[in-house]
Amino acid sequence: MNDRDDTQDGIQAASGQPASPFWRPYRSDISLALLAGGRSTRMGEDKAFAPFENGTLLEWMRDRTAPLFSHVYVVAKEPSRFENLGLPVINDALPEGGSAVGVYTAVLASPTERVLCLACDMPFVTARVLWALAELSTGYDVFVPRHGGYLQPLCAVYGKGTVSAYRDFIASGGRRIFDIYPDLNTGYLDMDPAEFGDVDELFLNVNTPEELDAARSRMGQASGEAWRAALRPEIRAFMDQSPLPIVSFIGKKKSGKTTVLLGVIGELRARGYRVAVLKHDTHGFDVDIPGTDSYRFRELGAEVVGIASPDKYVWLNGTAEERPLGELVRQIREPVDLVITEGFKRQDAPKIEVSRQARSTDLVSTPDELIGITSDQPFPSYPVPQFALEDFRGLADLVEERILSRSITARVAR
């Protein structure tokens, strides 16, 4: 069976947007509204259409965030200007100006009880922040990031219960969206511990030509990592969307993957990293013993069976089709710094291939999938770092440099 989940095609057909190479949409009980109705007076042009990363600023935001939610739409003035965006566009519901109108329109149009409103000029907000807002906003009228006494109302979750309050607020001449927060059941995502990364970068607003140039420069510095630029776009997107740093060790059967993994994991653990390991088994597996109570529960048709002891626990989940790798990673609840997988060669995680000459003189991967090779033979046509099979320290250095060091969530407990 192909590692990629076949239901991705169904999502694309249903939502009208490209399916994420990483996983299914994060959740269906909350919508995402991209706010593109600002006047852009300081920019001198409509910032939504400002050139950015081989497209426009709004397209950049769409590509980074839309795959994470089932319901995604744009709120803007003059919807006809956005007809080629590939997303539904909602016209501002009121003639007044101001961000409060955009939020009011987004909440009014939302097919779900909550909507995450996100300005189109925040190019560096991460999926991790959006996931935290979605996860923690249940029960609040408003759930907003807060840091150093400042709020981010245009990267916040709003509930349907705020519709009347915002309509009255706007009708009374209110413009500053956060002025109404004290009258609502407002919760806050505390950003001060910096566990989500550099707050100034996360919520950088592109309001002026100078700020746009600075954002482009920052992107240029990131893309200056030649090794990352050489990876397929799908793999770069996978890395950007992953809630945890991840690398897959792949290779042909009996190439020595497990031996290499044991050595690398040992080296990383010695450096203080907490590691999760996920092995792919194409033939199916069973961790329960026939004849036990839990085995009998499963045999009788229980969809989920759990086994727990004082020092470990496991849930056995039956599934009609294989889960995408990203979805499996998202289910990790323990605090880890890195996920290492054995296998999943068809998924879009960055890969290190293990090769042994006695097994094969060819690789299963193309160069644009790999960050490294470990082998007892050279592959001169592959422009990636290559290590001896026993060079666990070198491989750990590679993982630390290219997977762990560049992730702002590498050492953050979830």
C-alpha cells in the first residue's frame, strides 16, 4: 500500500484547495479566515498582491496555512480581484473601514462555531502557533496571543457569539478591535516564555515597503541554505508544517537501517535530546498477545483497546487505511525534541538513506529527497553529505545541524 493517504485527493476535491503534502487538514471544527481587506496606505500598493517568494504575499500565506484547516476563505473588499486565488472570497459585510469589520465578516461567514482570523501580512507566523490557538480556544469568545502586554488580534480565534457584540461595536464607531475584549469571555495564549520562538518575527507585520524588503531579505537568508533549497518543494513544505522536527532513515531491505538508527539515537540521547522513533511496517504488526483479555476485546470488534501499566501504556487503534506520517507525528503527546522514522520512504519527510554495497549499488531515493547518505560505497552523483555506516557521531551532527538547529520547536515541550 502507498504510504501516502489516498483520502488527500478527496480533500482537494471537497475544499477546492491543494492538499497538504503533510497530512489531512488539522481539524474541521474551526475555520481559517485570511483577512486581506486592509487599505495598505503605508505600503503604497495593495499588500495582498505585493510580490513575495515567487508569488504574492497572500499566496504565500495561503500556501502555508490553508492546508491545515478544512474550511478556509478570504475576507476582502472587491472579491473579483481575488478570483484566481483558488479560495472562496467573502466581501466585507459592512461599509465601514477597520480591522473590526474584517473580523465581524469572518465570524458572520464562518461555517463553524469558531474561526481563526489571520491577517495576510504576517508571513512568519508558524503552524505551531495556529495549532495552539485552535487547540486552546474552546469555550472562549476570543482567544488571542499576548506578549509583553501586547495583543495580536489579527492572529486570533473568534467565536460565533461575538457577532452581535462586534456589529454593535462597529455601529457605535468602534475601530480598535481589542477594545471590546474586556466585555467578552477572552482567553490569552501567553507568548512571553518564547516557547513558540521569536515573537517579533512570528508576528512581523508587513505594512511598509521597508518592512516588505526586510521580510524578503529574511526569506532570502533562509533560502540561502543551499542544501534546503535543493530539496523538493514538497519536502520543504513538510518540514515547515511539521509540529516536531523529523527525519526518516530509509533504504532497501537488509541494508542495516536498524543498526544505524540505534547508533544515531544513542548519540543524540547522549547529547540530551529526547527522541521519538516510529517504524513503518508494510506487512502489518501486532503488539498484543493472543489469549489475553485485551486481545479478546479487539477480536470482538472494539475499535480502540488500551493497555496501561505503572511504567508504560499503549493504545491499539484499528484503521481502514494507512495514516499519513504527519498525522501519526501529530499524535505524539510526550515532550520530545525529534522524531526519527525507519521507513516511510514515500512520505515527504527529509531523508537519510542507508546503503550497503553487499545489498545493492543503487539508491532508492533521488538527490532532492536526501539530506545525507550513510554507506560503505560512494555516490559521487549525489551532492549531499556522505558518511561511513559506523559514523554515528557524524550522522548525529548532520541531524542536529539541519533538522534540530533550524527548528524553533526543537526543544519545546508540547
